[in-house]
Amino acid sequence: MRLLLSCLCLVASLAAEALPIDLASASYATSAFAELGESSDGIDAHASPPEALPLTSHALLENDGGDFAAADAIADSGFLAASTEVASDLAVTGAVAEATLRAELDRPGDYLLRLVFESVIEQAGLGSASAVLGLSLDIAGVLLFDEHFDTSGEILRAFTLAPGQLAILDLNLLALGDALPPDDGGFLRVRGADSAFALASVQAELDVNAVPTPGTLSLLTVALLPFAARRARR
């Protein structure tokens, strides 16, 4: 009996240890869009599945006058990045880059989500840029987290899933940039003085302390009973 109890305690303690969740099985998407004056090159969008990771989206428009707009987005296992860069001398320019992650979680236990968010913003003249990380978590139809971050730092969030519950985790990384030409047509300004740059990334890690269900423990008990019986007969 001591052997049986020792084995049960050992399995329960191992099951309670933090286990990393493989985010490679999550759904990812990237998109990039750029516009210059009245021109755009459309949206370059990708998704996994069906495509394999890593995903990359790219958009670029430029002219001989020095105006340009660029957008890039990357998604890999547990990692998102987005950047935009624009400059305007004669035409309005704009760029948008987005990378997303969606994970469905159904393993009961206590979860810890760790996000490392980094953002760099540069603006000059009539240029503006921003980078925002969106985080949302829905558990059994109830929205537990719905937050937005625009400052670099570490983000920790804890939550618990009961048996039979389903959680949907969404991360959305968005970079924006736009620039306007000066009122004087750029003749009295330094070329590229109206510009903006945004670069952001997030690294996600998710761990769970999975607790064995009563059914699992019952099966384990049945499996160990013969060993305990043989031990008792000795």
C-alpha cells in the first residue's frame, strides 16, 4: 500500500509542475499595407495554417521625390513583430503592419502567461507613428482580459482553467505610421524632415500547472494495484 501511495504522490507532484505550452500549434496571421498619395500596393496577408511558420508580410511604395512608405510583419512560434517607416516631401504617405496569434487552451490547470513587449517610436516634423500590443483572453465565453500596451516591458498574467473549460488567447501587434507633406511643398524643408518609424515585437511564453483529473488518478490506481498486491504477498 505504501508503494501505491508513493507512486500516486509522485505522479501528482510531477503533474503539478509547470509545463510549457507549445505555441507553434496556435494560429498566426500577418498583413502589411502601404500607401503613397492615391496609390497603394494592396494588402500582403498570410496565415498559418495553412502556411508554414514563419510568416512574413511586406509592403513598399516610393517615388523619385523621396516619398516612401514601408510596412513589415513577422510571425513565428510565440513571436510577433511589426514595423512601419514613412517619409513625406510631396505626397501623403501611410503604412500599417499587423501580426496576430490565437491559441485555444483546454488543459485544466493554473496558467501563467509571460509577454516581453518592446517598442521603438521615432517621429519628426509632420510624421506620426504608434505601436500597440493587444491582449485578450476569453474563458468559457467570459472575457477575462482585454488590454492594450504601448510601452516596453514585461507583462505577466495568471488564470485558471477548470475541467471542461475552453480558453481563447489572442495577441494582436499593430504598427502604424503616416506623414504629411509640408504646406510649402517641401521647398523650404530638409528632405525627409517629415517622417516616422515604428518597430515593435512581443515574445510570448505560456506555462501550465496541469492537475490530473480524478479519472486519470483512478486509471493509475487500477494499473498499480497488481504491483501493490504482489508486494503485499512477499
